[in-house]
Amino acid sequence: MSNGLGDWFETQRTKNRGAWRLCFFIFLAVLVAINFVVHPHHAEYHYDIYPGFWEIFALGFTVGMVFLMKIIIQPFIVGPEEDDD
């Protein structure tokens, strides 16, 4: 029995990876471009007046969290490898 939806997701994950990546980058570029055109009426914080601040902040925070997880937290979660000899 064929899993139609599962096969479709597998195709999207393997064969169309470049197309999906391009779509996401275009979407991100459109959001940043809109931020240059649409300005907030009243900035809540000082840095809100700069276009692209929240995109750069989110990217930096995400990269920082990935490094935190990979370098600091993962060694505590993954214990030493045990030899089953």
C-alpha cells in the first residue's frame, strides 16, 4: 500500500530541496524589503526605527541558541559512548 502524502513529503524533502530553499529566501527578502517601505507609527524601542532590525535580531538570536545547544548543552545530554564488548 502506497502512502501518497508520505511519498509527496519525501519527494519535497529530497528532490525539490533547492526550490524550497529558494522560495524561503525570496520570502525572507520580501519581508526585509517591506520593512524598508512600511515604518512603524510609533517605535516602542529605540532600535525599532532601523529597517531590518528585528530580522537581524532574530537571526542572531537563533544562531546563538544553536551554538548554545550544540556546544554547551549537548555534551550533558549525550553521555560517553559505551563499549558493548
